[in-house]
Amino acid sequence: MANLERNGKILLDLVRQPGNNLCADCGAPDPDWASYTLGIFVCLNCSGMHRNLPDVSKVKSIRLDLWDDSLVEFMRERGNSAAKAIFEKCVPAFFYRPQQKDCIVLKDQWIRAKYERREFTGENNYFHQVYSSDSFESTLWKKGKDNKQFLKRIFVLSRKDFTLRYFIKEDSKVPKAVICMKDLNAVFQTEKVGHTHGLQISYLQDKRTRNLFVYHENGQVIVSLFNAIRATRLAYLQKKHPTLQDSDLIPQLTRHCLKEGYMEKTGPTQREPFKKRWFTLCSMDRKLLYFKTPLDATELGAVFIGSESHSYSVSESSSKSTRGGRWHCGITLKTPFREFLFMCEQEQEQREWLEALRKVISQPMTPEDYANEANLRRGK
């Protein structure tokens, strides 16, 4: 018993060491589980995914379970940093490394890619070639533009001309849409799509944001497509910006929304009735998009969010919604061209929107931002 108590203390000391103090797979702080076959410390959520790989990984709680001397010695010899040197030796620059808040399918496939398929050990580059191939094809379930029905569609990603095409039938000669890498963004939206493998693909069509909502029953297939899109996006950006380093381009591969949710908005005179709309704010392109519902195929409108030095500001509004609106937590967004009034249902939502909008406004504008602002103005 003395040895078991001593082993428990050793494990607690090990998990506090730099490298071990974050989950080996998602970076969550203070992991309290460990894979005693891989020699890594992981969080509770990732330990559940390791349980799905019994031939590769076996896990124990470092606080609740009893540890033999040999297992503790292995954990001491290995640890997260040593394991990363083996299992993450050759991770491609474009490959998405999930974080704690990412969806389950991304974390699950990251864990499987590292330990089950050993994609990044340098033993072979088969998977790297798949992600970076000239053509990547996948059949996905896609939501209809004007209804909730999902139908099978064939998606073809081309590295030769930096496009993503999709076809209605396998023998179709003409694609339903041709999406340029310049405007394409893919991000997992499992709750919105209503499927654990749900992916949202967005692009510009006639100067408006168009959304495609897709999924595949196989997690590896949908995550492979996601990383293939990132690989193609990186190749496109490398060609467009030959003087920039990959470290400058990687953050541009996937644009995550800063904040999403419902607000009520009124019209340009602020005398029109308030209408409930679904809003999406992205800090990278500085756009506040609004839709009728979260699963709308096309935006109803967009507001460019410039910087404070260019007369953009946001503040809490004391105005009360009296023109058909049900919500009373107001936000006033001022631009050089118009003043917008939004209403949130709860004060917490109001605070979150104010924080998100202020974050964008506090960022200086780039030359590309100026061009986007001008294009949005011309499109109105």
C-alpha cells in the first residue's frame, strides 16, 4: 500500500511538469487521466476517445486508480513531450490541431490519426499525399437550399485550379457550383447542422455569402476533406503571397466566427419594426452577417466593422424596443455611413456581442480590409 500511495504522489508530480500539465491531445489544462500504453497525460474528454482504441491505448485515472511500479516508471520515461516527438513528428503545416473547445469529431480523428493510423511518425507519407493530392473527391449529404432535406452530392476539390466543385449526380458533366479558394471557408458546425460530423462551407456568390451545410456518416472522411481544403487553401495562399511565411498564412486557412446568435434589428431610419435575425461575426473579414435562420443558404445582408480610428464604435443602447420587438437589451453600432440598432434577449448576450464587436473594432485595418469595405459599399 505504501508503494501505491508513493506512486500516486509521483504521478501527481509528473502531471505538474511542463508539457504534462496540458492534455497531450487538446491542450486542456490540468489533465487527470493518462494512457499507460502511450505514456501521455490526457483530459477526461480525450480519455473517453482513447477508450475507443483499446488495441492502441489503455487509460487510467491518475487520482482514482491504482498504479503499479512498472507503469509509473513508463510514464516517467515517456511523458507528453517525448510522445509528441514520436507521434507528431511530421504533422503537415495545414493539418488542423484541435483545441479543447473544438467538436468531438475533430478531436477523435486527431487522436486516431496520431496513434491508430500513425500518420505523423514519418513511417510513410501516404496520408499527406492524400490531403495534398491534385484532386480530392467525396460524396456528402448536403442540405437543400430551400428545404431541410439532405441529398447526396459529389464534391471535387482541385489543387490545379484551386476550386471546390459539387455535382448533383455522379455522371453530371456540369457542376452545380464552382467555388474559388479565395473566398472559401470550411468550419465544423455540428449543432447547427444537427449532425456530429456537420460541416459548413461558405463562399461568395454574387457578392453575398452562400452557405452549404454538409455531413458524412464517417468521421474520417469529413475530417479528411476538411484538412484537404486547408491544404488547398494553403497552396493557394502560398502562390498569392510568395514572400510570406507559412506561419503568417496558417491562421487564414480557417475563419472561425467570433460570435453567433439571434438579435433583433430595425431598418435604416430606426422607425421600422424590429425583426429577429441570426447574426454571425467574423473577425478575420470584419463582417457582421445576418440571416433569417441559422441554416439559411444566403445572407440577407452584411455590415462591415472597421476600426475605431475610422469612426466605428459600439455601445450599450438605452433605447427600448417599442416597434414590434420583444427584447430590450440594446446595442448601438456606429459606422461612418449609418447607425445600427440591435436588441438582445438577455443582458449576457448583450455583453458578449459588445465584447466581440469591440474586439474587431480595436484591431487595425489591413489594405485588404479597406478593399472589402469599399466592395461592400459598392454592393449596396
